[in-house]
Amino acid sequence: MASVSPVRNAETENMNRQPDNARDAAPSLAKPPEAPAVASSSLRFKVSKLKVFYGSKEVLHGIDLEISSNVVTALIGPSGCGKSTFLRSLNRMNETVRHARLEGQILLDGDNVLNMDVVRLRRRVGMVFQRPNPFPKSIFDNVAYGLRINGCKEKMSDAVEHSLRRAALWEEVKDQLHKSAYALSGGQQQRLCIARALAVDPEVLLLDEPCSALDPVTTAKIEELLFQLKPTCTIVIVTHNMQQAARASDFTAFLLEGNLIEFQKTPKLFTTPSDPRTEAYITGRFG
Amino acid sequence: MNLRTIWRKTLNVTMLSLTGACTLITVSVLFFILGYLVYNGGRDLSWNFFTKLPTPVGETGGGVANAIVGSAKLLFLAMLFGVPVGVIAGVYLAEFSGKTMNFVVRYTTDLLNGVPSIVIGIFAYSIVVVPMRHFSTLAGGFALGVMTIPITVRSTEQFLRAVPNPLREGALALGASKWKTILTVIVPAAASGIITGIMLALARVAGETAPLLFTAFGNQFWSPGWNQPIASLPMVIYTYATGPYEEWHEQAWAAGLVLLGLVLVVNIGTRLVLARKTSVAR
């Protein structure tokens, strides 16, 4: 563990030196033709025949899905369709649920996540939850948490600033870093949680309905944020909000009752879905 | 019809007064005890009472300084023995135990909590006093420590369970191992509650006499170190109150007042601190 942290730290520093405008400019260049981001992407997750059981209940019935790097992949579907379960399989958070069982294969960059050390896996695959869950610590300590448990001790304040900037929260909190995180508004808390996840420099960021407890303005901020993170991070987002999936994602997967119904480029799925059930769902006939 | 209404109303009023009266009795017992102690023991409270050793019968101006210090030392030892075991077992109970184990451990701690304190005293006697061949502070502290364990276990467990699950998931998702999650997020989040539980447990055993009878034994003088018999407030009260002299009775009242005062201060103090802390955190 100790041998890993200096490397990570160096990476963080490098990114820190990168001028701010370079990061800001990248997505706006990338978006209109949509080509650069997608073209540079490679396969990150390869999920095959994934089945998840809670006790004797089968929640996912064999899902095959490939998630590319440096794009935003959205998972949509009605409540209880298994999209959160799918997301939580990717970083093995399902294992915290008692009697949860998993079959099939999930490859992250070619390695089976089930054989990986779970702590390592979760450091590579960060997660943001439905409700903001900052720790009852100061803003600074929240962001620094991931670095501290990695054994990193130096350059903490630089790394914290960098993460808060990436989460577009720095300007709002820079004068109150040592105040309790609970003093922030809900939207700020959620961005703090994103900053906390980004601090350990994950390759993948999983978001489980991150905006469902937030107002539209804050939601727009977070969507903007996803866009800016794309060049450095693979993003998988679960959302109830179809507009959000349409706005913020490059690929969309539609799940229904534990089955993957359709997986397409987002514009195609929302304009010319190939499965009638997808069409029924996105036109609001059910769900 | 009219008769039934009257009957119903009478019954209502009767039940209300009955519950009210019982509540009033419950509340007033504390104030009655406090008032009685102040009335009987207040006169004997003086600077000497807190700073001087007991004097031989007949002489005036003696105090119970050794018993106050003795109680403090015994409680310190009790904390040393009981708190780590209680808190760590509480962590196991809240974070690790499965259904069966949880039931077994909970049931056992509840039973341990119900063991009469005199029996705990015998236990400490046979385990510490007999091998050491003499009464000691150590034995008394051990007996009190054993008594704090079940209370600390249950209060720790309760406060840990009250920590919202998303906090656990948040830490785990950042790649924290389970024990690191517990150590760095969950226990700190419940810290004020756990500390309150500990203080209440100590306040509870501070007044125990029975387990000290044949462990700490009692002492008329200072008890340096940890290896000699030692005086304590409850023991002083017991000895003085059952003694034949009028001055002793008065001093017993005063010692009772001091003991109750200390317990109340600890109790109210921790609750106040807790209330302030939680209002800051939320």
C-alpha cells in the first residue's frame, strides 16, 4: 500500500500543474462533433452474464454490457429494475449487503473484479450515492479522507484544492475549509462527495442517482461537472430522469425487470429505439 | 345515556389523576432525596470535610478527603478495566455479529447487567484478592470495572447502530477497509454518544458499595499506590451510617450529599456536552 501512494501522489501533482483553462477547454472542443471523446475511448468494463441474487431472489438475469472509457454511460429504467444493483456490482458494493450473491463476469481493463482485492478495486472505481453522505468532519477532512487512508501524508492541501476545483466547489468553500461539511447546502454536499471520490484519482466514477435529492440549478451544475470530468474519467450514472440521461450521457442502457433491453448511443436510443419496450418507457407509457 | 357520559368523564379524570400522581411521585423522589441530603448533610459540609482525613471519635473537624480521592482512583481503574472491553465488544456487536451471535452476546450482557453487585464483589474477591492475599485498590477497581462492561457494551452498540448506513458505504466506496471505516468514520461519528454511555456507566458504579466490601475494603488513612485497601465514598457512608456515633451519622449524610452531587454533575454535564455537540454536527 505504501509503495502505491507516492506514485498516486505524483500523478495528482502532475494534474495539478496542468493549467485550469486546458481542462475547461477540452470538453467544449470535444462536444459538438462528439468524435474526439468517443474516438479516444477504449473498453473499460466488460460485463458478461451478470446475475445478482439477494438471498434466493434473482435481481439481475444475466446482463451483458460493455462500458467504454472517457464517456458517460447512463443506466435508465423504472424503479426496481436493477440499475442500482448493476452499478453497485461494478465496485462490489453489493457485498456489503448480507446474502447478496453474484454470478457471471465483470472485467475491468481485462481483470476480473471478483478476483481483485476489493480495497484496490474501490480505489480505482469511485462512487457517489443518491443522497449526499459527507462524513461528520470538516470540508477539508472529507476530501482528504481517501488520501489519508491511502497513507498519503504530503501535499494534502494541494490535492484537496485540486479535487474541489474539479468538483466545481472550490470557489464556494475556499474560505471555510475547516467548517463542518454539514454546514453546506445539499447541492454543495453532493459536489463535496464528488470531490471526495475524485481525490483518490479514480479511473471510473459511478453515480447512483446523484441528483435525485437536488434542485434543477444544482443538477445542471453537476451535469456540467460530469462533462468536464469526461477526459480524465469514465463515468457511469444511474438516473430516473430521462432528460438527464439524454442531456448528459453518450451511451444509454435501458433496464427492465433485471434484463438489459437496449444499449445504444444516447441520441439513437432516444430518437429511434429499436425495442418497443424502450419506446414505451421513454415516451412515458409506463415507469 | 347521560349517566354513561358522567361515568366516562369520571373515569377519564380518575385515570388522568392517577397517571399524573405516579409521574409526580417519580419526579419528586429525586428532589426529596436531594432535599433531605442537603437538610441533613449540608451543615457538615466544610472545607475540612473535603481536605482532612477522618478524625478519631470525639474529635471534631475531620473530613473524608481520603474517601473522595479513593472513589476517584477506583473509578479511574474501573474505566481502565471496563471501558476498552465494553466499547470494543460494543463495536463487535454493532458492526460484525450475525443474528445468532448478536442474540447470544446481547442476552449475556443483559444477564451480566442483572447480576447482583455483591456477587460481582465475590467474583473479584476470588479472582484478585485471594491470589494477592490482601484487599487492594486494584481489586475494587476491577470489581467496578466488571460492572461497567455490560452498560458500556449496550450503549456503545446503540450509538453505533444509530450512525446512518450511507456513511459506512461512503467510506467503503473510497476503498477503506472495514476496520478503517469503523475507526475513522463510524466511531468518531458516534463518539459523543459513546462517551456519554461511559460517563453514565461510571456514574452508575460510583455509588456501588457491595462490590467494594471485600475488595477495596476501606481505609481510615491515605492509600498510596494501588496495592492497599482504600476508602471510598459509598463505603464511608455505609460504615458511618451504621456506626453508633452521632458525628458519624452527620458525616454519612454529608458524604451522601457529596456522592449524589458528583454523580449529578457528571450526568448533567455529559448530557449538556452531548446536546451541544450534536447540535453542531447536524
